[in-house]
Amino acid sequence: MKNIIALISFFSFCFVGLSQDDGRQMLRGQVLYRDSNVANENVINSTSEMATITNDDGQFMIRVKTGDQLVFTAVNYQLEVVTINDEILANNRLVVEVTEKVTELDE
């Protein structure tokens, strides 16, 4: 009988722990460079430590909430950081324009 009560308590604890919502919602977005899509750009939510990459059309989806910081990084582009605000969440759409990274070599 003690084992059954312990087992029921364990599963109840697991269900309650896993069902907690962190308040994040899915955000759709697109990364562009000079009006063309940027494929394989890393999109990192540095607050929640979740990450994804853009598809061939430069589109991505990631879970965010107000105050999260999204970091956009790729080898040929400058690092871009965007802080999520209520306006971005209301639109549920984020378009980020990145700039090319220029590396000068010494002669």
C-alpha cells in the first residue's frame, strides 16, 4: 500500500512539474540581407537558452516572452541582438535585417 501511494505521489509530482507554463509563445520571423533571404542563420534565445536556425527562405520559429533577447549570428554576417517587447509579441512577426561582416587582412 505504501508503494502505491508513493508511486501515485511521484506521478502526480511529475505531471504538475511538466505542465507548468513559462509564459513563452511561438514567434515567427525572417532574416534578410539586402531584401534577400538568409539561410542557415543561427537564432538563439539567450534568456531561455533555446536555439534554432533559419530555413532556405530565411524563416524561423522560436519560443519567446517579453524581455527575452534573440541573438542572430552567422559566419558572414554581423552579430545582431533583438530584445523582445510587447509590440513584437502582438504582431507575432519579426523581420531582422543583418549586415555583412567585412574582414580586412593585413598586407
